[in-house]
Amino acid sequence: MFPYIQIVLSVLLIVCVLLQQTGASMGGAFGGDNFSAGYHTRRGAEKTLFYATIVLGVLLALSALLALVLH
């Protein structure tokens, strides 16, 4: 049963990560000065998605640890 739970959690985590919008542009990825775009306050759906990503990551890690201990 744990593999199915882990598959569902990992797919949900991937979706949450892909739905998040990053503030960094391509210039920031290659060493450009992009400090002002990297810091902003999350509000509304973006904040909910951010917390959901954290919760899903923790649940995936806990399920992996639990599966390791039980098997």
C-alpha cells in the first residue's frame, strides 16, 4: 500500500512545484543581478500552494521513512 501512497504524493508534489511561479528570470539564473524580483510576499492561492508543497514534501519523506522501517 505504501508504494501507491508514495506515487500519489510524488505526483501531487511535482504538480505543486510546477504550478509555482518563480520570481527569478533567466538573467538571475546565469548570474545576473536580479535581487528585487526574488523577494516578494506570497498571498492568496500562491501562499496556499507554497504551504501545500511543504506539506506534501514532508508527507512524502515520512511515508518513505515509514516504508523503510516497516519493510
